[in-house]
Amino acid sequence: MKIQHNGRSEAVQRALCDFGIEDSYRRASRRFKEHYHFELGPSAVSRTTMDAGEQAMEYVENKLSRMKDEEKVPGAERLLVEMDGCEIRTALLFEKEGSTETTPVYGNPVKEKDIKWRDVRIGFVKDLDTDEKIFVGKMDSYEEVTRHLHMAAGSMGMTSQTKIIGVSDGGNGLSEELKRQFTGMIFILDKSHLRDHFYDTAQELGIERKDRPQWVNPQVQQISEGNVGKVLQELEEKYESDENERLRRLIGYIGRFEDALNYNEFKEKGYPIGSGEVESAHKSIPQKRLKIPGASWHPDSINPMLALR
């Protein structure tokens, strides 16, 4: 059966890992006992899952590196690229400096948790004509995750003739990195994020909640029709009479994405104007496991779990 001392068969490892990437390790241990009628503790599930995660990370990196050369596919005409981030709660234990407090049973130094929320980036490449899709995800920089996206796009037939459409929110550095690695990309700013910026500005300007749609919608409509310059001029004139800091930021935001806001034209060409697809992927890929109630993760364990997910 190819089982060594203190070892587990491949089938047992697979079952532990499958449960461990869906539920907390304690719940996964109980599920394993329910299904197979013998008991392995949460720590065994954790070790097995994280060992598989380390292998999965190496596999994903190698797979993406080989895809371009090994998996020849016809050149794709149009590829969609989306990326978005979410935050995962991490915790590191450290000893309090100068503290002499110890645990009651073993007398070990009492440790405290350093809690931080860290960005996890999820992206996908999708063929707009076939709906085929490849996901990537890491707790890493935009540059590194976009590198993985670029390799995935190569496996889906990206050539110098392929039209690349990118959709995301206006996160600092995100659109710039996408356009840097995907030369000639048509970038589209997620329309709902633009609308949110207008509503936040309306609130800061003191516009009553019931009156905000009357201020926001016509301007978003004008932008969608390609009249970005006209809206910017009106906002700048308003800023001259009311030097509101939030209004200044909105003007800068629109100016930064001026060529990514012609939503009506994009829709006519069959391009998406929202990043809801990748935002939904957060719920099914990282958050379903990494953001369960009460969960905190060592930073080093996040990418292995993402590779498995």
C-alpha cells in the first residue's frame, strides 16, 4: 500500500487536504471521522494540508512557466484580464519585552498576537469568445500577480495581435502595472467604483442623501457617453467656488482614468464595464477558507492555501 511508518496513503492525504481547504482544521477532522470512521486530530489535518500547499505553490509556478511553451493553442483574438484585492487577517506571536509573565501549566513566557490585515490579490484571464478562464492569486505585489496573469494569458493564445481588455478598480498602481506588462491594453475603470467616488464626494459637499442621485447620475451618464472633458470642466469650476478636498481628489481620479471611462462605447464592443466577476471570485477562492469567522493566519501559510484553492 506504499505506507511508511507514521505515514499516510495518498488517498488519506487527499481526503485530509480536501477537507482542510474547505473548513477549519477542527471541523475538517470531524468530517474526516464522519466519512471514514477513524480519527485524526486537527494538527494532522493542518500539517497534511500545508505540506500539500507547499507542493501546490511549486506546481503552480512551474505550470505557469511551462504553459507558454508546452500548451500550443490558436492565437486568441480577445482576452479579458481582471484583478482585485481583498484583506486577510494575519497574526504573529511575539514575547512581550521585559515581561516575566508565564503560562500556568508549563511556565512558558506569555506571548501576544500582532494582528495585521494583508492584501491578497486575485486575478483571471478569460477568452471573451469561449469563456475559458484561468485564475491566479497570491499575497504579493501587483507586479508578481500580474506576471502570473501574463503567463496564463500566454497559455491561452495571447500573441502580439491579441486585443487585451483590462478591467479593475482604481487601486494605486494596479492599472499602471497591468498596462506595463500587457502592452497596448485597453483599460476600463470599473464603473461602480467611479459611481462610488461621486457619491462619497456628494456626501463631503453636504448634499442631502435624497438629492445625491440627482447630482451623481447625470454626470456619470455624461462620462459614459464620452463627455469626460465637459464633466471635468464643470467639476473644476465648482472647485473654484468650493475648494473641497474630496472634490479635488475626484477631479484627479477622473483625470487619471480619462481614457478608461467611455462606457457606452465599450459596451457596444462587447467589453465588460465592471469587475464584479473577479470580486465574486474573492468569495469562492480566498475568503471561503481564509476568512472564516475568527480565523487568523501566519503570513507564510496564506500563499500555500491560495495555491490549493
